[in-house]
Amino acid sequence: MTVLDELGLPGLPEALPRGIVDNHTHTLSTQRHSGLSPDDSIALAAQVGVTHLVDVGYDIESCRHVLALAAAHPTVAAAVALHPNDAALIFTREGDEPLEATLAEIEAMVPEATAVGETGLDHYRTRDEDGKLAQERAFRRHIAWAKRHDKTLVIHDRDAHTDILRILDDEGAPERVVMHCFSGDADFARACVDRGFWLSYPGVVTFGSAGSLREAALATPLAKVLVETDAPYLTPKPQRGKSNAPYLVAHTTRFLADLLGVELGEFCDAVTANTWAAYGGRWGDDA
Ligand SMILES: [Zn+2]
Ligand SMILES: [Zn+2]
């Protein structure tokens, strides 16, 4: 019995012809969600050609986790931040000082990381005014860290497209910005591309209801396309509804190559090269 059978996880997709990077995953949340260990997340991904990962932190504990995992595995890069919904929760429950203390602790981890994120705004899950203020304050802080330390900025944007661009334009965006789990339409994709951002497409692009996201993908120059799982959520078709893990980005990759009319091997090469550009260079060896 394989680990996938034991945990009730989807089977391995056919291996990709060439390597690709899942540039946004949460191995700690994945372990909590499905029981799949971070080491198995990495190993199973490598079996189907997903050679590298960006593991993303969202609070102090998960940031420590991603830094430790990246230190132990050269093919993993770490992104550290306080997630906008966590910033809102801390501020709403405990006020100013705990939020500032948490931000200071995460800021101290930035030099060791490859990227700052995920940060941004979530107007879907955080609707109260205090929470929104806390998100904006934390977002502005993360933008400054990315610029000060020359790190890639990874943006979480849920129902907040206009405010995300307003704040980035106001602060001045860092040199490298990734719109993770891109969820806008073709016009918003163009607005992001005009600013030089990379757009990372999740499994959602495979969903039947995601017509405007597919139009956005078609409006995105191939040089700006990235792929991600955002595991353990947003599992692509044909495994939608099950728990997600980095190996399943192979489905999203095949779907996008087909949608964009690019030969699969060429698409993998392009997305991999885009990933190195978006994160300021290649990391690790091919495992
Ligand atoms: Zn996110
Ligand atoms: Zn995420």
C-alpha cells in the first residue's frame, strides 16, 4: 500500500516530460490537512517532474517551518510573511502590540528567505474595518521588507484587486512581484503585466466555472505565467474536492499548456525559466 492509498490521496499523474516548479504550496498545512509529510510532498512531486517548490509561511510557526525545510532540502525555497487574515485576527483580538511583535519576529526571518509572502489583502474573509486596516498596515510593511532585502514579494489578493494595485503603486512595488493564486479577469491580468508582475495560476483555472480566469491566462504573456497548487486547497480537476499536494500541479500544468496551445515540454521549460526570473535566480539542484 502506498502512502497515497493510506492517506486517501489522489494517485500520481503521468510524469511531466520536463521539470516544473510549484511556486506556492504550504507543506505544513498539507500535513495537517491530509497527513502527507513535507518530505513526502517533496518526494512525490519529484516523481512526476515537479522538481522544486516554494513553501510559504503565514504565521510565526509556519515561517519557522518553511525556513527549516528549505535549509534541509536544496530544492525548496522559503517565503515568509504574516498572512493578511492572520494580521487581521491578531489585531482584532489583541490589538496593536501583539501585531507589531509578530511582524517584528517575522521581519527577522526575511534575510534567510527567498521571498516575502504571502501578504496582501483578503476582503472575502476579512470584512470588518479594523481587520482591513490591520491588513493594509501589514501589507505596506511587507512591501518595505521586500524592497529593503531585495526579495520577491508574493501577493495574496482575494476580492481586493483595486486596493492591491493602489497600495503597490503608492508604496512603489519591489522589483519582483508574484500575484499568487491569480483570480482576476483579462483586464486585471493586463494591469499586473503592465507593472511587470508574474501571474501564478492555481488549480482553479481547471474548474468549469472559471471562464474569466482562463481568459486572463490567455491574455497573459507566456513569459509571465507561473503555476502553483496552494496546497492543501484548490485541487485541480480531475481530482477537485480531494486534498491537494505539490505533485498535483502536473494536472494544472497540462491543462494550461493545452489552453495556451503550447507544447507541454516547451511550456514546462518556459514556466521553470519564469520561476527563476520571478524569484531572483535558480535554487538547489534537480533532485
Ligand atoms: Zn493566498
Ligand atoms: Zn497560500
